[in-house]
Amino acid sequence: MTKVLGSMKIEIIPGDPRFVRLLEDFTGYIDTLKRLCTIPKGFVFDLESVPLLRGSNPEAGGWHDYFCRTDSDPVVDKETAAKIYEEFQSFYDEQEAGGFFNRLWDWICRHVKTDVVRVAQGYFHKHKVMATYEEMKGE
């Protein structure tokens, strides 16, 4: 069962609110992989970059970005990274209270965002886990 240990602590990169840096290690059990994984302190990522729905689930975006790096632990393929993204979107959506329409909206957003990352080009396995902000913004 998907689980996180603690909360994701981030800082916005000064001068560029699109990017954040992880202030502490962030650990979770990933059901897709059947193992505990940790995103290291200092990891720079762009929250979620899916147009129109950007940043609506930053933790899920962090997990997805981590598994899109060339040296994540473990290294996964693009489809597995998308499944992990969907897994954490579901996990965080379930933490929210809400009625039928809120749950329906979450379901729609989750599937749209996951489908977008499945087909998006150019970002997968482009950077190392500890790529700097300067390396990331140069995409």
C-alpha cells in the first residue's frame, strides 16, 4: 500500500517559482515497485508541469520527476514513472475530503495528467537526480 513518511519540505528557487528544491529527504513506500524509495535532499524539480493543471499535486510531481531521472533508485522506464505518478496522485487525492464532484474532478485531472506524461517528449532520462537548477532550467 502506498505510504509516505513525513511531508515534502520544499523551497521555491529564488527568481523562478516554476522550480523548487527539496529541503529534506522524502521517503515513501511505492506499491508499483513494492519497495521503499527516497528522494534526496537538494533534488530540484518543477512541481508538476502539465499545462492548466500545473502544481495541483506537487508531491506526486516530485515522485514522477525523480523517476524520470537517469540515475533514480531504481531506474525505471517511462511507463513505470507514469504509473508511479498516478499512484501518488491517487494517494494524495484520497487524503482530501470532498463530495462526488470533487472526487470526479480529481479522477479526471489524475487521468489527464498521467496520459500527458505518457506521451510528452523530451524530458525523460535527460538529467541526473542531483541536477542543479541551472541544468534544469536549460532544458
